[in-house]
Amino acid sequence: MANLKIETLPDPGNRYKLGELIGTGVCAKVYWATDTQAGNKNVAIKVQKFEGETKTAIQEEFRILRDHSKHANLIDFYGVYRKKCPAGECDEIWFVLEYCDYGPAVDVVRKLFVSNRRASELQLAYILREVSRALVYLHEHHIVHRDVRGSNILLTKDGEVKLCDYGLARDTKSTLGKRGTCIGSPCWMAPEVVTSSKSDKDVYDNRSDVWALGITAIELGDGKPPFADMHATRAMFQIVRNPPPTLYRQSNWSQEYNDFIAECLEKNPDHRPFIMEMIEHPFLTQVPDNDYHLSQEMKMLAESVLNIQLPKGKEEVAVVRGLLKSAESRPEKLHVEDLAALEQLSEETILEEISQRYKNGNTYTFVGDVLISLNPNETIPEYVRGFHSKYMFKSRSDNAPHIFAIADSAYQDMLHHEEPQHIILAGESYSGKTTNLKLLMKHLGVLGEGNPGVYERIVNGYKALSALTNAGTPLNPNSTRSIVQAQLTFGSTGKLSGAIFWVYLLEKLRISSTNMNQSNFHIFYYFYDTMDAEERLLDFSLEGGRNYRYLRISDAMSSDKLKYCRDDISGNVKAFKEFEEQLLALELSQDI
């Protein structure tokens, strides 16, 4: 088949008047336009820069549009042009296409949801059958679409259904020909596409379109596809590791609809039906051959919601050879959230993955059931209730790696199995163990809320304990100098009931050490500076001047060192007052 000869393409000139931007993809923009040489006929113009990897995609899309656009369920093709751009900019390729007045079918479905309505199953079956007919035709002509989804299914002014956007479509060598590139829109990608090799090995065939059709069926039923609220990396992880998704409320739909989706979403591609088999499914065969009334119903539905405005959706993204691409941002390399999912495990790949995640602001990474935490050296954020809710009774893979996921998993296991759960925080000094322990207790407090005041008492107890067991070191001005076991207790209904703190291996030698680089426990500075400020040192037979060896304060110490509590007299006075308040809140007598 002849390629598109870019240099011979005509310039569109003034023939087309571009109007509203009606669609934005990863590599293209689509405009509504009028053809001044065809009686101001409405057309859609897909504009793409002729550069880099888009050159191959443009050639492939042109061949499909040229040779196959006459099918009743494929978008009509009117011509192609080359718009020359100023020096330094890449020229634009314009595909002039059929304009579908009512836009994406899924937008009509979403607008119906906004108006507290929904399309009937028969109407959804009609849409899916028409898309299936388009896929049967493409597959018979050795073409795999690779981007079947709701936004690529359009409704014409007559209520007819058209499948569009062949930017990712490719011609295969035979009807059962396979492709080997990880490419597509993340939520709709089949498991075998997600795991496909970056080489040209045969790893998946046109049945990946059947999977995408099943996801689209869910999208039409629920108004959005599964995994829509997740980052692409997490969505792809779930697609491979978790059972196939289903409609949100399966009981609201017929057995035929649920079964159609289940057959499309068979995870093993060798067991998944071909589209020629799926089009014979009872859910689709219920649509009569004379479907004029259904096209008119779709037209009437689209007309009824024409003036409803949908909120701006998420930016469209696509995965191309391991890179996450979007129209507005630079390609982003996909990094796994669980290092156990790496194809090649080595010290170099693990360090590279963790390093890149850290640079992208992701300080947590899973390795199976273990959570790696990198200290960002930042103040702990005050997590709002909504963030806590994301990690309440959820599967671990539902959200990004976080210490809250560990707390949630332990809490669920405690409730379901009625067994004690143990979380070990290990790492070198200044790695964030204390910070993560506070976050663990905070989230467990949210999960087990119900007994007023219990969590606050636990926090006061831990803060008082920290004043007694924490000290400054050359690396960390607030280092825990013991092993602390925090035992949180819950009632039979899951409500937090209390806590016991166990202290092991307290670094007692720190009290009498002569090493001037090692601070003493915080409580020594809190107490001394407070008694000095209140002029009560003589009550304890202490002298002024902060010259005691236990305080280890030297005038020769560097002024640019870390901020230790021994350098903050006013802060110590405030901290001691808080320490007293914490003890009183725990109902300890002031006479102790």
C-alpha cells in the first residue's frame, strides 16, 4: 500500500474555517470547521504535528482512513492536507473527517447521569453492537484498533454510531497477527498489553480490542471506566494483578449485560473470545436488525441533554513504549509502585526506581508487603479527613503507597481475623521512623474513632514519653534513643480503647557521657531552662549559667550546626509547660 507523500499534499488555504475545539488527544487536536467549497458543510478536522513518532502514526492512520472509511460504523474521510508552519515549527497534517453532531456517546450517558437519568440497556446494547460491527470489519481486514473507549465512539445527527481515532491502530500481517508494543489508554488496556515486551515479539492479538470493549461497556453503564481515578501506573498494576472489574452495582443490570462484560474481560487472552464470537452474544443479539427506532431514541436522548455542561475531565493520557504521554506535559516514564513488579531485579534497577519516584515527590514505595519510606526532610503535612478516607477499608492497590495503607491493612486484618497485628519500623537514624509512627497512630486513631478523648490521651502519652527518651545526635536533633513498642488496643467493635508504651534498651550511658557532640535527653534541658526562667533553681540546689556537664553546652560549638533543644532556651520553657500539661491530661497528680 502506498504511503502518504507529505511533500505533495496541498495546503488547506482558506477552504476550511476552523471553529470550536471539540477534542484534545495526546498527539492531536480536533476542531469543528466548515467547508466553504462544499456549501459550508460541517466537518471535523484532526490536526497533528508531523514530527517524531507521530510520523508513523499519521501514515498508519491515513492508510486506514483511505481504505476503510466506507464502513457504516467507521468515520467518513474527506481528505488530507499539509499546513505549512513558520520556520522552526513542524508542519501540521490535517485530516478532514465526518462531523458527528452529538459527539462522544459516553458524554451523552454522563449528561443523563447529571439529570438523574440513564440510558436503557437496549440503547447501550445498540451502541456496543455497532462498535462490535466496526471491530469485526477492522479485524477481518487485519487491523487492531488498540484505543477502543467511550470518547472514541461518536453519535451522528441521525443517532448512528461511529468508531473513530485510528492514531494507535496498526495493520497486522494476518487475521490472527499479533503486536508487541505496550501502547494504549491505561484504563482500557488489556493485561497482555500492559505486560507486553518493548521489543517486536508477538505478545497480543486483536482480542485486546475485545477487552477494551468490555471496559467500554462498564464505562457506558457507570459513566466512567474502572480505575479512572487512579494514576496510570496503579491502574495498570491493578489490571494485571486483580480480578477483572465489573459494573459498580451489578444487581442493577441484567444477567446478559454482566455476562457480556465478564466474557470480554477474560484475563487469559487465549481463552478470551474473538469479536466475531462476541457479536453473537445474547446481549447484542437482542438488538433488532431494524434498529431505526433505537437510532432515533439515541438522537432524542442526545437532544434532551444538549445544553447540559459536563465538568472538565482529566487530561487524556496514553502509554507508549513505557512512557506516559499527554498533550500538555512532557512524556513521563512509568515507575512501578511495587518493586516486586519490576521485570528485572537488580541493585541498579531498584535504586533507579526509588530515586526516580523520590524525584517525582513519591517518598513511599512498596516491596511486596514491605513499605520503603524515604525521609523528605519536610514538615509532616496535616492530612485532611478526605485523605484519611482514601485509606479506610481499601485494597492496598487502590491507592498510592503510603504509611496509611499499612495501618489500614493491619486494622482490617485485626478486625477480620481477631489476631494481634505487628508493624515494625526499622531504619538508621533520621530515616523517619518516629514520624511514621506518629502517622500510623494518627490513622489508626481515625479508623478506630468512637471513644471520645482516647486518641488525644494516647498522643499526650507518646509526647511525654518522647521528652524522656529522645535526644540530639550529630545526625538528628530529635532522635529516639531506645526501642519503643506502642501497643494500641481496640474493642470488639473496632473502637480504639487505649495504648501501652513499652521502652527497651534505653541509652542510659547518654546521661553521664562526656562526648560534647551528644546531647542529653530533652527533659534535662526542658527542666533546667524552665526552673532558671522561673528563678527556681535554688529550690533544687542548682546553679545558674548552664554549666553542668549533664547539659554538655560549650561556647566553642559551631553556630551553623543543627537546631538542638539545648540551643533553644525559650523553646525548652515552652516544651516543659507542654510536658506538664500532657501529664495532667493523663490524670497524673501534679505532686508527682
